Amino acid sequence: MSYRYRCGTCRATSPALPGRRAAHAARDRHRDQVHGGLVPDGELLWPETGLTLPARRLLIGLGIGGTVMGVWNWVASHR
Ligand SMILES: [Zn+2]
């Protein structure tokens, strides 16, 4: 699976990188070369799934919301 790295400070996203190890290497290189080894704000590193980041966040949010509602319903029906 390929990965992408994004630096929120530079507003720049890497091309698809072959694997998590390559993505971590690209992140470390960027930190060293551009930010003097510091960790910039707004860093993201994610697996390339073909979905955009807002779409992934929406799906994750729906999953969490559904789980919370399911637990709530279970608790409410077992009192
Ligand atoms: Zn940067």
C-alpha cells in the first residue's frame, strides 16, 4: 500500500510513497531539510486508499457515530 505525507505548515503533500517506511523517511527528510529537524504543525501521514481526506474523515465519523448510537441503544434497552 502506498502512503502520502503532508506538511500543514508548508501546505505541501508528497507524491504516493511505496510503503510506511518510505513515508516515514520522506517525513524525516522534510523535517531535517525544511524545518531544521523540528516537527512542523499539521503533519499528516496516511495510507492511500483512493478516498480524499474529507471522505475518509466522513466515513470514520459515521463509524464512530454509529457505534456510539448502537451502544446507547443497547444500554437503554437493558435497563
Ligand atoms: Zn514543511
